[in-house]
Amino acid sequence: MTRILFLVSLCLAFLSSCTGYEPEHEATENGIVVTDIRGKEVRLKEPAQRVVVLYQGALDGMYMLHAEHTLVGIQNNIYTNPSTLKYFSKLDPRIARKELPAPGNWETSTNIESVVALKPDLVIMASNQTDAIGLLENLGIKVFAVEAQTNQQLYDELEAIGKLTGTHERALELLAYTRRKLEEIQQKTEDIMPKKSVYYAWSGGRIYSTSGQNSRMNECFELAGVRNACTFELDQPNINPETLISWDPDLILLWSTDPQDVYNKKELSVLKAVKNKEVYVLDPPFFYDPHTLKIMVAALELHNLSYGESGSFDLEENRREIMASLYGEAKASALFE
């Protein structure tokens, strides 16, 4: 396997020389230095001008940072997912016209040759694509790996991307606003007792794949003033029906899954949430992406779903205010059209 990767690297190096691509040289002392989720330093001599982003949360962050002018490539499933295409098209007419090249996806394979052909001075991609990252770095292409699992990791990533793209001041504005808003939300939810219990199921009908106590969604639950029904410390545990039945959550929260998929499972008919028709999906998912600063919108929605008329927030008012603060008035207006 090592020999194969080595040979692929040699072939790609030859390809890069044929296309005229020249790798970035080592940054100077006055250059940009950040650390990614791997703990690896990424150095640029100056802000990136040609950026390929193969992770949806980071791509979303580029539009919040107003750094989209640097984009020369995005992940393919921005185009193949109708809901995602709809909202990113509102942010960028190039996506609406399908003009931006799409050389890979965050969760599957990356076409290294296509990435090299775009002559990027920075690639942002998921940290679990270790083979692709290694090949790109062997070719001298700077890679900033992402996949935040906590708010602090997300803040660090956004600030680092701001530095790498010359939008650091905007990043600081976004983070200051987010911290203020999260504090405002938490003040209204932290003393709720008793807290409703919520079970979260992953996208695509994966009812028995959930998020544990050490997960991004658990932070969303805490912010919403609810309790994670999953008692496991693991970030992404898989369970069986018997375990879910033993937890018997007050609500079930889905992502890109039809609630009817839960109601149709006979073994789950004994659940409190099923009996009371308390199975919900966050839709459209663009507004609730927990891998971005929009985790606060997800928390507000979950809070109101959990506590009904006694909920503390005007969801529509807060959603519009948050979107305007994160994207700017013009982009936010387009998103609500």
C-alpha cells in the first residue's frame, strides 16, 4: 500500500509539473502560521488567493467570512444534494450556474489530479481523508484539516481560516457575536428543570446511530436546555433498539430523515416520543448545521420543540437576526427568499 501511494505521488508530481503548478515555498518569519485539527502547523507567506474547500461546514464558514472570492473548488455533493444546492446557490451565483469545479467530497474520495489542476495555494478538507491529505502535502500543496467536535475547536478553525484567507478581522467579529448570542441563550435555558430528554439520530435513516455525551450535538442539547438521552461518552455510538427503548426519550430529533421512518418501526412503538408524536426533523438542514456557528439556531429550534408554548424564544425573529449577523444582510435576505 505504501509503495502504491509513493508511485501515485510520483505520477501526480509529474502531472503538476506538466500543468505548470509550482508548490508553495516555506513561509517566511513574517508569514501566516496556524494550527489545524491534527495539531499540525500550516504556513503561508501571504493570504491564500486560490482555495479548494471539500468540507461543507468550512465552505459555509467561507461565506460567513466573506472569503468566497478565493474559492476555486468545492465538494461535489453541494451540487448533488438538492437542498444544499438551493441554499448555496443563493450565496453564490457561481454555484447556481454550477461553475465552480467540484473535485471531491468530504466523506468519500477526492480526485487528486483535479485538485492539482486547480492550482490551489490552500486546500481545506476533513481530517479523516488522511491518504488524500498526505498525497497533496507530498506535492507541496498546503492543507488545512478540519472536523471540529466542540465549540472551541470550531472557533479555532474559523479564526485560523480567517487568517489564512486574509479575513481575520471578520472572523473575530463573528466569534464575538456568537459568544454574546450563546451567552444570551444559555442564560434563558440553563436553569430549566426538569429537562426534557432528547435522542438524536443521524442522517439518511440511520435511526440507531447517535451522538454521545462527548459530541457536537451534546453541546447543542445543553444550549437548548435539554438532556441527551444517550448516556454513552462516545462521540458517535451505534446502538440497538433495546438500548433506545431503555432510554425512552421525550423527543426524537432527526437529521435529513423522514419522521415516518421512526413511526414505521414496530419495535419502537412503545417509546414515549413515538406515542406522543414527538419525532421531529430539523428542516431545511442548511439553517441548522451543527458543524457551523448555526448550532445556535438548532438549539433555539430544539428548545421550542421541547417546551412548546413555554419556550423562551421567537424562532423566526432569532433565525433572521442570526443569519444577518453571520452572513450579512444581503446574503441573509437572499436565503429567506
